[in-house]
Amino acid sequence: MADFMPDEPKTWTDFVKRAKELKKVDVLVAMGSISDWREGIAGGMWDCVRVLVELSVTYQTFITSAHRTPRRVEFLAHRANISNRIIIAGAGGAAHLPGMMKAHAPSIPVIGVPIIGNPPKTGLDGMDALLSIVQMPPGVPVATVGMGAAANAALLAASMVGLYRPNVRDALHRYVTHQSDNVPVAPPKFVMPKAKKAAGKKK
Ligand code: AIR
């Protein structure tokens, strides 16, 4: 029987080429499946990239699964580690991607996004992904955002990049100010609904 390693012969060359570009950007955005991208839907990894762009944070996206493409995970995390990049990793179900990336990239921050499947695939509504990401063993920290909070992962990464890139810090400041400005001071004035009887009374 032949020994077997999932070495992805068809995609490996393209993947390595893209991975080498990583040194030119601030953040590596990884997701466990194309189904985690969810274009146009809040909570998908698309939403994370939308906020990174808004804040002028540069990024490179990758699809890589802890279980389906383990060699890609190792390669990418190692490259991010030696290039001092931040990793954002989103996955659903048994979401081992952020933890595995951290295992291979111990010197850099890894932010995990628990993905809620749409439609939910596991019947656990994202709780499985949340616990898989947040419950890391002591010594292997992954910063975990809420279920489907891909945009928060981008904001957290931007606040790290902003420590050394003033334009990102300024963009984050504008984002937060705009957010505050859009919170109303109070709800509308309460008006007691007229009693049904009174409303039905003839004059
Ligand atoms: N996944 C893929 N490899 C390992 C894990 N945990 C996750 C993906 C996706 C879910 O499994 O991150 O959220 C379902 O993947 P798919 O490709 O079947 O849609």
C-alpha cells in the first residue's frame, strides 16, 4: 500500500507563488473553505476584508483547511511568522485552523473567527467553532472574536497595525468616530398607545 500525504499536487505551485506575496501586506486572512467567504453577508470572511479595505490595511487571502490542506497551513503560518505579519483565520465546525496556525506561528498575533454556517452545517449554530477556537491550551493563545464577528477581527488587526502605521490609526479613529456619531442620544419619545375602547368611541 502506498504511503500517502495530502500534498495537493494541482494547487501547490499557485499557492506557493501567492504565499510569497505575503511579505508585501500587513495581514494574512485565511479561511477553512470557500463557503466561509460568503460575499455580501455580514459574518462571512468577506466582511473582514471589507473592513480591512475601509481602514487601509493591506491583506492577502487564502483558503486553507487544517484538515484538508494541512501542508498549506504549515507553510503559510511559517511564512507569516518569519515576515512578522498578523494572521486572521476563520473556520466553522471543528475549527482547528486558527489554533494550528498559531502552533506554526508562535511569535505573531493570531485572531480566530468562529464561522456560523449558512445554512448551518453541523446543527450547533457556530458553538462548535467558537469552542474549538477559544479553548486553546495554556501557552498557545488565539485571540477569539464572537461568532460571525469577522468585522471585529479586522478592527482588532487594524488596531495592531495602527501601532506602527499612522494612516491606519487615523482611519480607525474615523471609523470609531463615525460609529459613535450614529448612536442616537435616546430612543423616540414614548407615546402611550390609546386604549382600544377610547379609540373605538364615537364622538
Ligand atoms: N472546515 C474545513 N476544514 C476544516 C474545517 N473545520 C470548515 C470550514 C467550513 C466548514 O468546515 O471552515 O466552515 C464547512 O466546509 P465546506 O467546505 O464543506 O463548506
